[in-house]
Amino acid sequence: MANIIRRDPFNELDRQISSLRRSMNRLFNELMDWTESVIPYGEKGTAFGDVRVDVMERDNDILIKADVPGLDEKNLDIEVTENDVTISGKYEEETKDEGKGYIVHERRSGAFSRTVPINVDIVPEQAKATFKNGVLEITIPKAESAKRKAVKVKINK
């Protein structure tokens, strides 16, 4: 007696499309990495407009370090909500001296914004920030519910 196996003609097509999508994503990511290393800073959509951050979860707080070199702190704005932190600012554009011809003009000018999602319960009202040597540090205390609690467990014999 022969077994009849039902074959879905779209199953193979679906697998091929998924494979193509993964390949295109990989190609696009490699292209973007290459573009960031080749195109000079200052072009819209490249690494120049990004604010590079480190986010660390510590026992009692969240620490965010952001590189914003050459920025005056009066042009910096920080907004903390229960879910995220937004760092925005504006680099003042120097007035160009028309008598001098630039060979390379790569220094920043214009506005930027970076939102960092926070997946821990925090207390936004108690956030503190320091700014030194082009590095912004934001410390946000965790809510009591988010703090890690260690409990000793006794082993029964």
C-alpha cells in the first residue's frame, strides 16, 4: 500500500524568500559598516550624527556614558522617562570665512538626538548627569522593585 504525502508548493518558496531576506540583511549590514569607515563624518545618516553610548546596569542604578566631544553643555538636553533616556543637542556651526578655502570640512554642526531604551524600572526624577571632557555620564537610580535581592536558601537534609 502506498503512502500519499501532501506537498505544499509554497513551503519551498517561503524558505527561499527567507534565505534571500537573510542574505540581503547581511549584505546591507556589511555595506553600512563599510560606509561608516569610508564616508567622512558629518554626512547625514552616517556615524557622525550618532551619539555613541555605553549603558551599564549596576546593583542600584543605571549608568549611561555618551561621547559628545566638542559640545558645550548649554547646548545639551537630557530627558528621562520611565522607559527611555533621550540625549539631544546642537553643535554650533562656525561662521565660515569666505576668504579662506577649506580643503576638508568635517567638523560637526547641526542637531542630533539619541534615545536609549531602558528595560528596568527606574526613578526618572532622581537622575543625575555630569559632563567632563566631552563625556556625558547619566546616573539613574533603580526603583526598589528592580533592585536585585539575594536570599540565602538553607539546604534540608
